[in-house]
Amino acid sequence: MARYFFELSHSGDVYHDARGKELLGLKEAKERAFEIARRMLLNAKTSDIVCTVRDITGRQLLQIRVQCTVPAEIESMNRLQPGG
């Protein structure tokens, strides 16, 4: 097992993972990075999220960027609806 570190950035802020997570391999690290990005996108007000996976030496292994945009006309319709 190897230790992977998940660095998260959004809205100009960067959060470094000091503890990391032991996982079986890069496939599991990629799955975890996708899950982190998905949760952040659903729960945050930001629309651009980057999750960078690094190894114990700090070397970048992969990066996942998620950008969500809603057309202005749809966004304005959502504000008019109750609960939007």
C-alpha cells in the first residue's frame, strides 16, 4: 500500500493534505479524488474545483479538474422558483 495526498483548490484557495491516505494503488487514489471533487462541487458555492493527487515525495500523480457552468437564463429561472 502507498500513501497518497489529496490537494484541493477552489475559489483561489488551496488546501494541502498533511496526513494523506494509504490506498492499494493509483486506481483507488483516482476514485477517491473523484469523490472528493464531487462532494465539494455539490456542497460548495464554487463552480471550479481541482483535486491533485501527490505521492509521499510531493510528486504530482494526477489531477482532476471539475468545472460546472449554468447558462445565465437557467440560473435566473432557478432563482425565481421556490427553494431555488
